[in-house]
Amino acid sequence: MSKTTPANVKLTLYGKPIELKFSAPTEKVTPVAMLPALHRINNTFVETAVAAFVTDQETISCQAGCGACCRQVVPLAEFEAYQIAGVVEQLPEPRRSAVKQRFADACEKLDAIQWLSRLEQMLAEGTSHEAVEQHALTYFQQGVPCPFLEAESCSIHPVRPLACREYLVTSPAEHCQNPTPEHVRHIELKFQVSKIVRKLWRTSHIKDLDSVPMIYALQWVKKHPNQFPKKAWRGLAAGIF
């Protein structure tokens, strides 16, 4: 385990001054080692947005036991794919094999409709954002649950992806079964750590895609060895703050 040192960052978010406190590696590391700090930073950003945009008459609908959103495509930053693969490998047997099989079964179902190849083609052709969002809806329509979803709850909640942390709604949970803009109210997040690091931290493996769909993370890691160079944490975080 790498050594860490306390780090503080002060900034203003949604008109409110906040102070971020986290543990930063003292040695040069790849982005994967920064994930614990990024999780804490992201949590603070989300909490600040909730305080700014959720009224006293509203509540966050997302909670354990409601896994509707866990059937949507989850965009991972490239380095998060290596983290997810590591999480799977650290699971005890027989759960590790069961989760790997869920990944494989889901990919097989999506490959049957050529979902990923169609996405890659759309992005290479410069398809509109609206069309890509519509394509993401076809993923949801397949009803593929996240491999980590158990009893409609996230079984890796403390280390779940950045994008999952940023998806919160205040509309009734039953509307999430058909997540249209007319029925689902998302919390407004002007600063999304997941999107920032997807653009900042990437290698030549990523071309037209700006993220790795989580369901393909295990396949991705097998095809693409980790090529991220090690850097000091300040260098990695320079584009975030």
C-alpha cells in the first residue's frame, strides 16, 4: 500500500465555499490509486449540489432496494475499468466466478444486438449527442442488471464508479422504470468529476469512445494492458481544481 499525506483544497461550488480534505499519495502513482480521493471529492461535490438544488419539499428517491438505474449503461473513465476488474478479482469464491459469469452473460446479450459496435460506429461518424443518448436507451431496454446488483442493491457501494455517485433523482422511484425527461428529475450537477477525468486521464487505447461501458470492463482490461504513466498527485489533479 502506498503512503499518503493529508491534502486540502479550497474552492467555491454553486456559490458556496467548500474545503476538500483527502489523503493523497506521497509517491508517483497511476490514476487508479487516486480513486479513493476522487470518491471523497465526488461525494462532496454531489452533497453540495443536493444542498443547493433540492428543496425542503423534495427527497432523494435513490436508496438500497431500488435498482432500476442499475440497468443503465455506466460510463467508466478508462482507468476505472482497471479498478472494476481489480474489485472482481478480489472477491472470494464462488462469488468471483458468479460475478464474472454475469459480466459474460450481459456482454453476450448486448453483442447479440451489436450494441457496442454500433456505439463505436456512431461516435466515429460524429453522431449527435441526442442520437447517442437514444442508443443508450436501447441498452436500458435490454434489462441487463449490473453484475454487482444483488437484491436490487449495489454490492460494491463504497467503491462504486464515479458516474453512479452522480446519478440522483427526486422524482418518484417508479418513474425510473421508464426514465424519460418528462418523468424523471435529476439533480443538477454542473461539475461532474466522472466527465472531467474521462477527458483528462486517458491513453491511446481510447479513440472515438470517451468512456468504457462498465459491462465491458473485464473484456477491456484483457485487451488493453494498463499504460497509464505514474505521476505526482498534484499533476494528476491539476485539471480538476
